[in-house]
Amino acid sequence: MVAGEASGDLLAGLLLDGMLRRWPDLQSRGIGGPQMARRGFQAWWPHEKLAVSGYVEVLRRYREIVGIRKQLRDRLVKEPPQVFIGVDAPDFNLGLEESLKARGIKTVHFVCPSIWAWRAERVEKIRRSADHVLCIFPFEPELLARSGIAASYVGHPLASVIPMQPDKAAARRALALREDDEVLAILPGSRASEVQQLAPRFFGAAALIRKARPALKLVVPTLPDRKAAIEQAARVAGIGGRLQIVAGQSHTVLAACDLALVASGTATLEAALFKRPMVIAYAVNWLSYHIMKPKHLQPWIGLPNILCGEFAVPELLQRQANPESLATALLEWLEAPARMAAVQQKFTALHAQLQRDTATLATDAIEKVLES
């Protein structure tokens, strides 16, 4: 298995739960993180090695990443596994899967690349690479079938992990917050490049909001190795002493908050499943953005908006993702409780649509691949 960042590590860990129930003696190895390690996964490389975003950022690490992929491919060809499962990270995994499939190794790709959103040409790469695709959104299998790609809808794993009605009071007690506190969760991403780009903007926005609402509590969940960068960005923004930084516990923070400021990615879907209104933001190196922009097929980038088919929550990208605009968008939520309640109803319906026994359905599909 290969999972390339924190969100992939979480998804892979949930998948391993189902596989271990089916095959208690399962041995899994490759590239992964702590969630996978808790299920007995042996990581030959840590998942952080692949956690980069944007064309320019990838180019800076290109030789290292290509070197890892070659070493992994050679190792798997020499000692073939019964199945290789690439978890998201399509730029890394699809090329590896294509090489392994050509050598007779069965391949499964977990999380269909978003060909419905951008880079539609990637469907041919998927066909050459994956014996089966595990899809987390209900419309994807039919889309892949049109191109002759076997696929199964397994639901989104997070929809079964996150409760339909989060316990806000318990989450607040766990974070030493009061029930009547007004709480903003700030999630500037898990990758170093995301934190570098977004944390100064997010904390600048938080500083502005605090002027309007001095009692607002600011809570930031972060990975341990991102804490120093988070603290530095908070100090520069002048809110270093007003920020509650939590190691991990992003789900507890989302359950506890009233509103979230979130980097585009899996965390936006997590916030939606916790029924939290949010502002989605993203920024990358300007060259990466201009390369990516023409490949985008939809007006939205945030998963909640894509799945709802509308701008259910605001999205601010690149120059628009500045402290002033972010602060304005967040304050507009706080000043409109009826609007907050309406989006929570939309997210409840979305949660029900995505909730399936993902681990079992995915394991069923993998078993069929093994038997084919």
C-alpha cells in the first residue's frame, strides 16, 4: 500500500480495519503513516515524503520522489505482493500501478482521481493502471464504466467514522472550552507548503476577527512537526498568545467549533460531515496555479460545494485568500445564524448520502480482484 499524506493515511487505516477483519494474518507494507502503523503496517518510507502540493513544489522534490518510486517498484517486482493498493496520491500511485500491472501484479486504486473536476485526460492513465477503482462518491463508478474501468462505490469512510450528530459539548470539555464560547477552528492544511502559504493569511484573518469579536476562541489542530511553523505564523500575526494549538485531534476541534476556516482538501469534507459552516481557501505558488487553472472543469474546488453542486460555502483562492476577505466571509457567517442552520441541513443530507460500510464494501471488492 502507498498513502501519500495525512488524509490518505487516515483512509488507508480505515481500509486496513476491514481487511484485517477478513484476513487476520494480513501483512501490509509500503509507504504510510501513523494510522496505518496502528494496524500493523510496516512503513518502508513515511508518508510525509510524498506530501507536496503544486507543480513547482513537486519539481523541487522531483528527484527524491521519483527515486522512492523506482526503489519501491523494484522491491515489489522482486517480491510481488498479492495485491497493490494505491491510496489517493494519483501522481505517484498511478504510474507505479501501471508498471506493476504490466508485470502481472493486481492493482487497486482507492479514491477515484477527480477526473470529473479537472484533468479528464487522466482516465486513460487510470485504465492502464488499475484493475479496480474504489470510489468514495456515488456518481464515479458509472463515469469510469463509460471508459471500461471496473469500479465500486464504497461510500466515504469518514461518513461512517464521524457521527451524524456530533457531540459538541463533549468535544468542548475535551478542549477545556465553555459551552457558551464562540469558537473558530483554523485548519491551514497538513502539508508544509500549505502551512507556509496559508497560515499567515488565516492568522491575519483571525487577528482581524478578534478585533470585532474579542471573545472569539481560536483553535488550531496540527501535526506535531508543523507546530513550530504554526506558532511562528501566529506570532507574526500578533495572536500567538490567543491561539489554542492542539496536537492532532482535528475531529475533536471540528466537533467543538461553531465555524471553520479550512484549506481546500479532505478537511473541508470532514468539516461538512461535522455540519460546520466554513470558509474554504487555498493558495499555491503562482506558476502552479496558472498551470492548474485551465485544467479545472468545475466552478468549485471545495468538496462540499462540488458534492452539493453549488457554492454552499464561500471559496477564496490565491489573491482573494487575503486576511481582509477571509475575515469578512467568516464574520458574515457569524452574523447570520439562519444561514448557518440552512447549510447544516444540507450537510446532514450529504452525510446520509456518503454513509456506507466502506471497510466491508472495499474489502469485498478487493477479494474479487484477488479471485479474478
